[in-house]
Amino acid sequence: MKLLDVATGTADVAISLVEKKPNIQSVIGLDMAAEMLKIGQAKIDKKGLSSKITLQEGDAQKLPFMDNSFDGITMSYHYPFKISKSPKI
């Protein structure tokens, strides 16, 4: 099973999935925040999971993957960057 973890941040969800589900062959963690990905990569390396988890910088609104590239996706933590005006009350 190949998964995409959108807005992966420090890769906590990707790590947890790989540790708890042996049928997961690979996870690609995508996030816009390079500093978060660096922290995540350190966690992945420390746990010896770099053969199963790959982190990639990218935009969740412009996914850089072909259709049908994954068996499933996750997105646990995402804070949209678009700020809109609140309606006047």
C-alpha cells in the first residue's frame, strides 16, 4: 500500500502509520514548510524508517503527482494560508 500524507509537518502521522501497519509499503509526506520537514526527516532517520517514508516540499493545493499514484491519503493537520474577511455581524 502506498500512501500520501498531505500537510505532513514533522511526519508524526506518516511515522505512526508505518510503525502500526506493516502492509504499508511507502508513505510520501508533503508539506510547504521546509523547516518542519527537516524535523520530520530527523525523526524518520532516528527510527530507521527512511526506506519507507519520503518527505517532499510541496503545495497541498497543487499536488505534484499523477492521478492514481496512491492507494490512500491522509491529512490530519492543515491550516489554510488563505485569509478571508469575516462577514460583518
